[in-house]
Amino acid sequence: MNSKPINKKILYLFDILFFLLIVAGDRVSKYFAVRKLKDHPSISVINKVLELHYIENNGAAFGLLKNQLSFFILVAVVVLFAVFYILIKTPSRKKYVSMHMLLIMISGGAVGNLIDRIAYRYVVDFIYFSCINFPVFNVADIFVTVGCALLIIFFIFVYKEDDLFFLNFNEKKLRDIR
């Protein structure tokens, strides 16, 4: 079953606007975190559950790979190129709009943290679930995590193998087989 074609220019415009909204939301939230939380005690949002707690994270989640700035920048750039490639190759069909949104969520979050890493050599984190002692994170992390999780779910349950033909580097061979 083929879904309806859509105007690729409108989709790209939506992609750009959604991307800018994600990056702006992340930047604004981090600006307020620095202004209101840095050098101040944590703020309890939900008692013994959720706090706003400022930290400067020079690693990844759970403190992994501390002080690996070049590695994080390289990974972000590779992710951004991969997302850009996939967005360009994706067919102009309604069924792929959700893929666009999820890829933009991932790239917007990656850019939000990349800006921090380049500007400060660390990432500003400030959201903390104290009830489970979860690592402190930020808005960009939410977009990357939710985008990746939903993309995996879509790849498993929504898109079939034939729906992802455009990701094959040997597209000509795939057309010859059909």
C-alpha cells in the first residue's frame, strides 16, 4: 500500500522550523538553568521526585567517557550527516513524515548539546529525577532519547523492510530484483 505523495519542499520547511524550535527550546532552557541554578541549591519541582539541579557534564550519560570532547563532536557531526543523508533520500510520502520528525528530534538534540560542547567544553544538565537517582540531563537529551526510542519502535513495528529500500546503497540492484 503506497501512501500519498507530499510536497518535499514543504516537508523540508517543516523540518527546518521544527529543528530550530528544538534547538531554541534547548538553548533557552539552558540559559535559564545557568542564570537560576548555577551556584544555587537545587529547586524541588515535585518533592523527592523531580529537581532542577545544575551540573556541568563533560562526559556522556552516567559519567561515561569524561573529557572526550573530540569524540563527542565527531559523533555529533557523523549523526548530523547521517540524518541529513536519510532526510534527502527519504521518499516524498506521508508514511515517512514521522521518520522526518524523529530524525529532526535526534539532530536538534544533538546540535543543542554540540553547541554547549563547542562553546563551553561541557554540557549544561539540570533535570534530575531524585526518586530513582537518574543521571542529570537536559532538554536536548530528552529529544535525542525519545527520538531514538521511537525511531527504533517505528523500525520494528511500523516500517516494513520494503519501506526502507531508499537506505540501501545498492538501490539499482534492489530495483532490478523487483
